[in-house]
Amino acid sequence: MDHQRSCCPVACTLDLIGDKWTLLVVRDLLLGRSHFREFAASPERIATNILSDRLSKLVEHKLAEKFPSPEQPGRDAYRLTKKGKTLEPVVQSIVKWGLENLPGTAAKMKSR
């Protein structure tokens, strides 16, 4: 991170993944999505410039990696790194909390 507001681990973590979009991209990676067009097709409708920024941020912080797509030659794909996969329990906890506390929510989130 370029600048930390404090040494508080909650604040530092939120600086990295606490914006409106980053955990949704992580969710999609956990669900097996790997291509830009798949992330862009998520129901939340992330703008492509924001999506590019969040993918770059995840790669920069070694939570995800970019690699040549085996399915689409000439295209890049993304996957979580070992470090990025440690976010799965965080996302699962948010899913559980939302299902228990926010009427009208539904989840397709399953561990891979």
C-alpha cells in the first residue's frame, strides 16, 4: 500500500479490499471466473475502467495473477494467488452474514 492511515489492521485491510468493487471481483474469482468479459458481465455492472483498476490492484498486491488464457489465445486471464485464496473465509463470512441479516439476499457462493 502506498499510504496507511494507521497501523490498524482493519483500516489497512479496508484500504486494500474495502471499496465498493474489490471483494466482488474476488467473489467472481472464487466462483471460477477468470476473463475480463466474465467479470464485466456480473449483475452489479462494474464499469470497465473500474474493473481494470481493481484487477490491476489485486495483481499489484499479489492477491491475483494475470496469465495467458488457455481458452482464448491472445487474451489474459486472472486467478487468485495463494495469498488471494486466503480471502475465501472472509467472503464466506460476509455471505453468511448477509443471508442471515439482509432479507432478499441469495447466494450461489460455494467453495471450489
